Amino acid sequence: MTATAKGPASYFPSIEKKYGRPLAEWQELIRSAPPKKHMELVSWLKSEHGLGHGHANALVAYTLAEDADR
């Protein structure tokens, strides 16, 4: 039995399916993007890459949290 993803990670399968890029590519884009604040990154993903707000927010939240843990 596999554990169900919770929080931002629960969005990842649908993000990968809808936008055709794996999580690692989205994280690379986020880490190399000029804006560095959470909502600036969310807005950037929405305007430049056509993501919906929830998907963009989940990617940014997960990536920034992962980076903070390093």
C-alpha cells in the first residue's frame, strides 16, 4: 500500500500530466527565476508558463521549503 501525498506534493501528478514537465524541471525553473519571493514566483509561473494559481503555489511552496531545509 502506498502513502497518499499530502500538501503541495498532492498536486504534482496532475501538474506533470497537465503541463508535460516533471517536478525536477519546474524546480529548476523556479530556482533560476529572477524573482525570489513566493508570490512573485507564483505570478511569474502563471504569466510566463500558464500555470493555474494552485499549481504554481504548490510548486513554489514545495521548492522554497525544500531549499530552506538545505
